[in-house]
Amino acid sequence: MNETSATSASGLSLLPDGIATLTAIHFTIIAVVAILVVIGLLWGIKAKRSRVKASRDVIANAEEAGVPPRPSTRTISVLQSRPPHQSSSARPSRPRPRH
């Protein structure tokens, strides 16, 4: 067998010129987006901790002042979206419409 036919020709590639550069650019963009996502997650965790701490401070200050703490808007919206508790005998005869 001829030695030159068993090896690939040097300098020749099945990929067109510039594909390696294009791939490197895409990987760089993916890495930058991944870093931005991680930064966003960390920022969101920090913001959540800050909100929870502020809520606890408000409750503590209200208890210290002897005033009942005002519920947050999230609590109010959750309470408004729930139907009032009804006993089995007071249920309406027709089903409630779904939203």
C-alpha cells in the first residue's frame, strides 16, 4: 500500500475557511450570555434576601410599636383570588365559571 494514500493531505480540510473563527465567535457569545445569566441569578438572590429582610424589619417594627403589620400586596392579591370558604350545605347549585 502506498504511504501517501493512507494519510490525509496536510493543509486540506473538509470545512471551508473561516468556520473555526465563526465557531470561536459563537462559543464566545454563548460564554458571555452564560456569565450574564449567572450574574442575573446572583443579583436576583441578593434582591430577594433584601426584600425578605425588609419585610421582617417592618413586622418587627410594627410589633414593637404595637401596631398590626399591614399585609403586603402579594398577600392581599392571594387572599382576593381565593374564594371564600363555604360549607357543603351553602354551595351554589350551579358550578362557578373558570377564569
